Amino acid sequence: LLGPGYAVLVDYSDDPAIAATAQQTLGTPVGLAVYQEQPYLLAIQSGDPQVAASTLQTLSTGEFTVFMVNSSNVVLLSPAIAVIPEG
């Protein structure tokens, strides 16, 4: 489990291109996590609600399905995933 705070999760629908786009949008690596028995990309985990909300806002202006949850309910599978650039 991630511990106390907030997690911003992205539904990637088994599409690795979404992971690459999210990583490019944020400028930081994204992780892989499980929430309510479903896999999601982990954009950020933070104890600061303003930091999490800012990340949520950044991603929600794009073409992402994104939401913020209590990070104590999220299981981290990998802190950063390998993204193969397109081209």
C-alpha cells in the first residue's frame, strides 16, 4: 500500500500509448498501481492535496480518464514503468 495521502490515477485501458502520453504530459515517469482490483497508471502520490490536485488538473485537460483517491487504498506495483517511444 502507498500509505497516507492522495494518489492520482489514470485509466490506461491496456493501451501503452496512454502511458507514454501521460509521462510526456507530466515530464516525469508514471508508475503502475492497483486500485479496487483494477490496474491504473500512478501519476503521483502526495500527502499534499494541492500537489495532487494540480497533477489531476494537468491531466484532466488532456485526453485522460483521471481521478484522485485516498492513497492508503492503492497498491503500488511499480514506481516507474518503461515506456517505449513511438516511431
